[in-house]
Amino acid sequence: MRSVQITRFGGPEVLDVVDLPDPVPGDGEQLFDISSAGVIFADTHHRLSSN
């Protein structure tokens, strides 16, 4: 699966797109297929203000 990881402090430029193995649900868990997700201004603003 494709994922965005934050491994260091900084603004949006530190967001890294990486490929990870598909997760495997455990007992009593459900796995959902998400094709897209949104990022709102508050998310990017929080990244900028945490430096």
C-alpha cells in the first residue's frame, strides 16, 4: 500500500510517500480499502506551526 510518513520535523516538504506491505487484520478487526483521503488546510497549518 502507498502511505505518507513523517519521519522528521518540518513543513509539508518532510512528508514522504512510501510503499508498505498491506496490513493484515487481527481477530475482531476489519480491513477497509481506502482509495483516497483528503488533507485539509488545518493539517498543513499544524505541520507548519510545529517547527
